[in-house]
Amino acid sequence: MATNINDIDMGATVWMIASTALVFLMIPGLGYFYGGMVRSKNALSLVFLCMMALAVVTVQWVIWGYSLALSETATNPFIGNLKHWLFLDVEYTPHPNAPKVPGVVYAVYQCMFAALTPGLAIGGAAERIRVMPTIVYIFIWSTLVYDPIAYWVWAPNGWLYKMGVMDFAGGCAVETASGFSALAFYFVLGKRKGFGEEKWQPHNYLNILLGCSFLYFGWFGFNAGAASLESGRAGIAFMTTNLAAASAGITWVALAYRVEHKFSSFHFCSGAVAGMVCVTPAASFVNTWAALPMGFLAGICCYYMIEANLRLGIDDCIDVLAVHGIGGLLGVFLTGVFANKHVIELDGIESAGGLINGNGRQLYVQLAALAASAAWSFVVSFVLLKAMNYIPMFRFRVDSDAEDHGVDFAELGEAGYSFMQDIIQMHTDKNSLHCCLTPSYDDSASIQHPHKEMPMIKEPVSLGNITVASDISPTTTKNNTHVKSIRSYPL
């Protein structure tokens, strides 16, 4: 499509800039969402890695990522050229994918997508991954996995683009790629220590809700940012995003309530994210009502994928495969079912639509896209992880002691939470029982000096109707009462 600077619309430009800021908010939101789901000793490292992904990918995007992923002049069907390396000639002339905004605005908007995606993928290695190799991995992974898939789907000469694939905002390059790359992490790094032996719960539900809120808010820019304002398709994308999240969130809560007989904020957040993942490739291709069954099906499929992972013994720590991988696959396929030519043609684009318009061929195109994206992201990620793991300085998994004490202390020398000694007095019969429920450590130790003794949090142990904290060895109270612990684990 030929572009002309005279076609640039200020309203569309402002909307895309605002949407760029919205997508940016998803990155720390993802960190808080992930951080709340893991144990407190690993929370800070996940937020840090999400923000580092933004920094690393921004540099990579300017050097060659944008040109490889979205070059409008490359002639081969698999990868772009280096015409725009170092952002050369990325200025005012619009990109064919966004003919009404300056090219540099579209490039920065797409940069946020590229930065978010590796942050999603590394969630599959949470609680056991080293920071330095991960930073290097993000740069290489973006070049070898994200950029090629983005080119296939969105670049004017990409092979899937020419086949007529429908993927509005990242079902292939973002969701499917991150989910199956997370699966590759599992096969290379293995399970966390204690997986299947101990039952772990999210350590901070408020952070999960906060992160989900940022993701929910930012997803409006993620899905609606590139849609046309004047034709109304941006409004359609906005509403389908909201409706799919609501439908999936309610479905997930209902499924969990059937088993647990309690409502859960965590389950709602997981469902809402699954719904938005599923509707992402379809956001501006379908009627608003289609988001309702899409969200419903996403809630069911992703929920039961988590159950399947547990039965198979797959340590999908933060449900990246279940929510983003399976949700992305489902969304790409359902786009082929619900895409409506009348919605697409609001922008004057000719389309045969999807299955609801009698175009069954579209399903085969969508299947080819999701199969290629899943296979490429898993295989390349697996090979890259294996290759880097052979180099001692780039081995990914932290050692056993570091995993016990937590990635935050081991890799950052910092803690997500600062504790003060809280002494809780408990009274039973006529005696007072004193115990400390916060980390206890040598006076010389400090979270600012991680080479010194690491703090250990004590697991509460029941003594009649009293709960106390205990070490792994017997604890002696003032009254020489011995309390036997079950176990202790690091903060």
C-alpha cells in the first residue's frame, strides 16, 4: 500500500501515542502480576526482569529489530532487511500498516509490543533463573523468535500476511510465541525445588490485582491502538477487549468455585487475562458479541490446561503456557471463525471474512499461522537455551542454595520487602509464649550485604489452638516447652 505524508491524521497520531503509553503500563503491570504469584523471596527479580526487557528490547528494536520485523521493502517472505537499522529513515513517512500516523510513532508503538513479549516468556522460568544470562537471552530471542514471527504476520511481504492470516494485535507473535517459549524454559531448566512436594500459594494477592488492573487498562491500547478511530473499529476493539475479559473472568471464577466453594480474586485475574489474550488477534475483526463466546471458551480451555499441566507434572510456574500459549492458539483459531467481513470493510478493506461469512478456507490459514508460530518459538527457544546453557557464564538456573534463599537475594542483593522484628505475644493458660514471625538472622547480616547469612522465614506450626513460628530444630520457649517444627523455608 502506498503511503503519503498528506494522509497523516493528528487524531489518529495522538491516539497511537496515548496507546503506546497504555501498552508501556502493561510492562510493570506484568511484573507485579507475576511477582504477586510467586513466593516473596523471588518477587522483586520478576519485576526487575520485566523492566530490563523493556530496556534491552528498546535498544535491540532501534539497532535492527524494527527493520527485521516490519520492513516494508524486504522482498523475502521470512525476515525483513536492514533498511531501517538504527532507525534510519524512520521519520514522518507512514508505514503501510498505519497510513495515517508518522512512521516513527508506529515504530515506537510496536516497540512496546516487542518489549512486553519476552517478559511474558521468562515467567516460565520464575523462581529459578539467573538475571545476567536472561538479559542476553532477551536480546537474542527477540531477534530470532519475535522479529521473524512478527514479519510473517504483519509485514507486507510476510508469507502469512500474503496468505491472508488474520491476527490484529499479536495472537501469534506475542501470545503464542511467549507461551511456547515458556514451555522451552521448563524442558531446559526443569522443575523448581519442592515442586509436587509442597503446596505453594501466591504470596501477595493485592499485587496480583494491581498487576491485573494495569494489564487490563493497558490492553485497551494494546488492542485498540492501531484501529481506525473514524470508522469505529477502535471502539469495537475497545469493547471486545473488555467483554472478553469479563466473560472469561466470570467463567474462571465459576469453575474454581465449583471445586473450592470460595470466590477468588486470583482466579478472576487469571480468567480476565486469558480472555484478553484470546480476543487479541480478533479484536477489530469481529462483531462485539463474538467476544462473549471467545472469553467463555478461553476461560474453560485455559483453566483446564492448568489442571492438565499439574497432572502431567509440568511446572508452568506462572501459567504462561496455559494462559498465553493455549489462549493465543485458541484466539487465532476463533478469529477464523468469528471474523466478519462487514466489520473489516468499515475501513474500506476488502475481505471474505471468516467461517461465519462462509469462508471456511480462513480456518486453514489460521491453523497454519498458529502451528508455525508455536513450532518456531518452541524449537528456536529450546535450541537457544540449550546452546547458552553449555557456556558456564550463561547457565540459566541458579544453584541450589540460591534457589533456597531466593533469586532476589542471590541475584540482586535486594529484597522486595523490608521486615522489622515484630514480637507477637500469645497467651495460653497462664503463660506467655513469645515468638518471632519475621526473618531472624545474625545482627551482622543485612539485605544490603547478601554475601552474609540469608534471612530464613519460619513456617507457622500449630500447638493446640496457638500458632507459633519454628526452626527446623526444636525451639525452646521461656518455659522450656519444646516445639517440634515441620519444616522451614527461605523467604
